[in-house]
Amino acid sequence: MESINRTRPADAIQMQSQLADLIARKQETIATGISFNRPSEAPSSWLEISSISRQSTIEQSWSNNIGRARILAQQAESTINTMSNGTTRVRELMVLANNETLAPQDRDVIILELESFQQQFSQLVQVDDNYGGKLFHSGDPIEMRIDNNVLVTPAPTLAAVAQGVDIGGGMTESLDVIFANMIDAVRSGTPTERGEQLDRAKAMTDHFASLLGAQGVLVNRLDEQELRLQESELNTLERRSALENTDIGQAISQFQSLLVNLEAAQRLYAQTASNSLVQLIG
């Protein structure tokens, strides 16, 4: 009996200490609004939050890529649209050039305008992007990741824009060659040669219409992916909040329950200590 009485006070004191620690932690969660502060307090929640944080970091990098890709894609779209509009006028000029009643001075005016378009297109395909590089990149396409296993090319390559105009029969020509041949045909070509260059003007129109359509599809895809990431971010914030934030009503109820338990433990300890003292005296 003496041994039991000697260990009971220590056990009771330890229980009171543990309850006091729990009360202090619960006060902290109520004050801070955070349901736990150490991984050991909620291991599974901590692991899930860590996983959410890693995924959020990855998705943020994708979102940043989307923002940059959109800027480049829209700049490319605007530049290609300018050239597409120019090809409409080039085609009109070649229709005029095929009129056999034109005076020599009229052909000279057409040549001057074609040369102006040639210079303008040469400048546009070499334009810098908003980040200091070339908008239409030479060599391999520049790709940006916007999702798992999803890469996009914000702008077509220089070769795709300026060197790969489909003229039919599985053949392609560059813009410079097409313009040079047009100008030569207007200056000194035969009706047949000018007719062939009218076909080249149509090929240029189709070429830039195709490029413009592809850019529009790309911009829409970027917009859709951005919306998906925004929705994912909202879901992630909601889930993290559910894991991390304190349910104030529940926490206060638990806090009050712990206080009641501590008071009961203290009364029990006082009663046990008093009985033990009486037994020792007796």
C-alpha cells in the first residue's frame, strides 16, 4: 500500500501536466487560427499539406510560363496578322499587274509598292520579342511547359514563317524569293510569268491565314489552361484551409472540456493526497 501511495501522486501530477500542455496548445490554436504547429501533432495532415505545397509550386511555375507564352503568342499573332493583311494588298497588286493595258509608269508604281512590302516583311520576320530575343526563333522551336507532359511553342520558327511557303506540288519557297520573282515578273515578265506570280500571291495569303489560325488556337489553349490552374488553385486553398485552419467552435468546446478534466484531476489529486496523509498519520 505504501508503494502504491508513493507512485500515485507522481502519476496524478504527470496527468495534470499533460492536460495543462494540451490546454496551452488548444489556446494557441484558437489564438493563431492554425490547428497544429508541429508535424507530430497531425502527421497525415502535415504530409498532405507538404504535398499540396509542392504541387502548388509546380503549378505556379506553369502559370508563369502561361503568362510569358501568352505575351509571345499574342505578339506573334499581331505580327502575323500584319503580314496577312499585307498579302491581301500584294494579291491585289498582282491582279493589277496582269492587266496588259497598264502603262509602264503604272507598273513602276506597282513595283515600288511590292518592294516596300518586301522590306516590311523582312523587318517583321526579324522583329524582337518583348523579352529581348527574336520573336520568330531560328533553329529548333522554343517550348514551354504548361502542364504534365504538355509543351507549347508560343511563336512559330523563322523557317515556318519566312521560308516555308507552300506553293503547291510539295514545293516551298521563301518570302524573299517570292517577292523577288513577283517584282521581276511585273518589271519584265511575260503574261504567263505574271500569272504564275499571282498564284504565288495566293499561296502567301493562304500561308499567313494558316499561321494566324494556329496562333489563335494556341492563345485559346493558353486561356483554357490558365482557367484550369486557377480552379486547381482555389481547390488547393480550400483543401489546405480545411486541413490547417482551426475550427474555432470545436476548439473552444475542446478547450472547455480540457479545463473541466484538469479541474477534476486536480480535485482527485487533492483528495488522494489528503487520504494518503490520514493513512500515514493513522
